[in-house]
Amino acid sequence: MSTETRTSFAVQRNGRPMTAGDLAPLAFAGYAHFTAMQVRDGRIRALDLHLERLRNASVEMFGRALPDEHVRTYLRTALEDGPADLSLTATVYSSAGEFTAADREPQLLVRTGPPASGPAGPLSLAAVEHERMLPAVKHVGEVAKTYHLRRAVRQGFDDAAFLDRRGRLSEATIWNLAFWDGTAVVWPVAEKLGGITMAVVRRQLDRLGVRQREQEITLTDLPALTGAVVMNSWTPGVPVRRIGTVPLPEAGPFVALLHKAYQAEPLSYP
């Protein structure tokens, strides 16, 4: 890849610049899914997991998926004229739009922008009862996420974590949750989105020989834990200092461990 400085960002459909006519239907639609990633030095961490996510979600929502090689080509095209470090969102939708059962070939929208690394934390999270539709799919049009975020901020929190109808913590608005019990990383058991960063951390923790376990976690379980974080495509770990009314230790070594695991995942060109 050229070492010259590049500053432009892209909005492309199937590898070509999008026009106003292309974008107009998307501005009024909400039936699509996406994956988000941080690109560093023109390379992507865990590209295999992003491709798998797009493929599986497309089959679930549209009954078919774009070939991986097409997706990789569109990603490469979007990165060609941009800076080496950036944020990238790849969204799959159908030109048939929503509120229809019409069956058309999925389209891929790629948008790039400035790189991000997430907040420093520690964060306080309101505890809100909410269950996402199609929780295993990273889909668009989820008004509840922004609604609960805004409500949480008005109540003096930084963000919100979700409780299912059984009182189990599942995830946060745009984050996965992870906990530390002093010897092992604890992943909450509930219906939730399996984040790419979470998957990266889990497989690298396995390679590092770090203990992991899964557990149903309610607010009453939190005092027995010694740390909590949120993670997403921005970062593998932002410390959480409180969920609802329950305080949590910052657990600096736990956060450092998650960052170490994430950095161990190799980067690759699309």
C-alpha cells in the first residue's frame, strides 16, 4: 500500500461512489444489517469474523448472501483513497426496500470516516429492561438503543445496560459486556449480539491460557464480581464503575488483559 498521506473518506455501493438517488431510499428505510470495524494501516482485524457476520445475517434477513470475494473487493475499493487509519461500516440491504417480500440481490454500502477509540471511562450504566429483536443480528433501525442512551444520560448515567425479562444482564446499547471474578473472564448468558471484538478477545484469551466462563448475571450477582467493561468495534475494554445502583471496582489489570488479548489478533488486508 502506498505510504502517501490520504485524507478522503468514502461512501460507496458495490464498489462505486453513491449518488443522491442511491442514498435517498436508504434514508427512509430500516431493513438492513451491518458490521463496523476499525482499520489500521489499511488492514482489518478479524476480517474472517466480519465476513462471517455479514454472510450469516444476509441469509437470515434476505435468504441469500453476497460472495465473500465480492465483499472483500468492495472493502478494498473503499480503502484505496482513504487514510491508513479509519472507521469503516459495511451495511447490507436490499433495493426492494422494507415492507415487502420482494426478493432481490443484496447490496453493500460501505462508509468510511475518522478512526475512533471509544471513551476512556470509567462509565456508569443505567439498568434498563429491554430485549432486542433478532438479537443475534447487528441490524439497523434500532430506535431503542438511542432512546435508552438519551434517557440514561438525562438520569446522570453515561449509557445503559439491558436486562431481559428474567432480570439477566445481556448487553449494553452498542456494547457487549464482560466481567471479571478475580481469576476468570465472565461472559453473561442471555440473548444478545455476539460482537466481533468479543469473539476476537475470546479466541485470543484461549490462546493466552486465560480462564473464561459463562454465567447468568443479574444485578444481585454484581457485588461478587471484581470488575466490568463494555467493548465494541472501538475498543476491547472500557471500565464500568456502576450498573444501576451497584458499584464495581475499575479492575485495571482486567482491562489491560483484554487490550492485550485484542492486540494479539493479527491485522490483514481485505
